Amino acid sequence: MLEPSGLYYPNRIARWFFLAMEDVMGKHGLNAVLGLAGLEAFMGNPPPDALARQFDFAYMAALNQALEDMYGPRGGRGMALRIGRATVSQGMKNFGALAGMADPAFQALPLVKRQRIGLDALAAVFSRFSDQVTSVSETDSAYQLSVEISPMAWGRNADRPVCHALVGITQEVLSYASGGYEFHVQEIACRAAGGDQCVFKINKTPIGQSQVRST
């Protein structure tokens, strides 16, 4: 087990992650990952549905490391992406600043505006309710989501980015905010691979389109 970070997710976000793991992997798969991560205490006992910041970043890093140990780097990445997306479906999409994006009035906004609002809302949820300080910036063609300290990368050393679950979360939030469009999300810097922050590049143009539609 990694050394505790003293940085925390709220139990509620961690609970959604656990429910997403069980949804994607099944109960036996979840328990196998918990065993590999040294988190046997959570078997059949997911974090409570509460906002107390008690789920250490080291636990989240251990879970994501265990996914790679179980499935290999490529398989673990794919599993983490699916779990990240399922975390949004389990409840995050209706939480905090993310709530209301399915409202017809929001969906009537221009696509690029929905995309930016969705990213800003995601950053606000993490920065307000957890110790994952997150911000958004943009260029003409892309957004950047920057995470000062990512729980997926805490205490880890790798030759490549490892925050695949955060990529999946970002993909699903954008799909939800845009009414079903998919966007390319790539982690271009990672603390586990020597970066100062974990940085995610999000193309403004939806996958399969030559230009962003205005509506």
C-alpha cells in the first residue's frame, strides 16, 4: 500500500467509483482488485454516501495500479476508461455544478458553450468537494484540464500517463453535456511520469466532424 497522501476524495465520489467498478467488472472482479490494492476492508463495504473527505488519494492510486497489475497496462487502461465513464453515470452527472446539463434549455446552447460549461462544472466539482484542485484553460482548437495533484497518479512512477479513469470521467461528462457527442481526450502530462501537473487536452471538434457545429 502506498503511503497516505493526506489528500482526499469525498466518500460519495469514491462510492460512485466503487459502484462503477462493480458495474464494469462484476463483484468478483471488484474484490480481486481490492485484494491486489490492499483494500480488503472495502470488500462488501463501499465508502458511505456522504461528503466527508475520507477516501485518501493513495487508495485511489492503489486501485488504479491494481487494474494495471491485473489486466496489464493496455487492458488496465481500457478498464479504467470504462470505470471512469461509469462513475459519471452512477451519480456524478447529477452532482453539484454538473446537475441540470440534461435540461432542454442547457442543450439548446451552442455546442462549444456546452463543452466549456461541462468542463468548468467538472473542475468545480473536484475543486470544491475534494482535494483535487482542477482548472480549465483553452486555445483556439483545444481545452486543457489541469489537475494539481491527481489521486490516480499519487505516489506512482511510470513511463507514461496513468490517469486513465480521469480521462474516462472527462469523456463521459463531455458526452453528457453535449447531448451525445464524443471528444478526443488525451493526458499530455502526468505527475507519475515526471510532470508538474496532470494535464488533459480536449479537442473542441467532436470525433468524426471536420468542424464544431454552432448549435
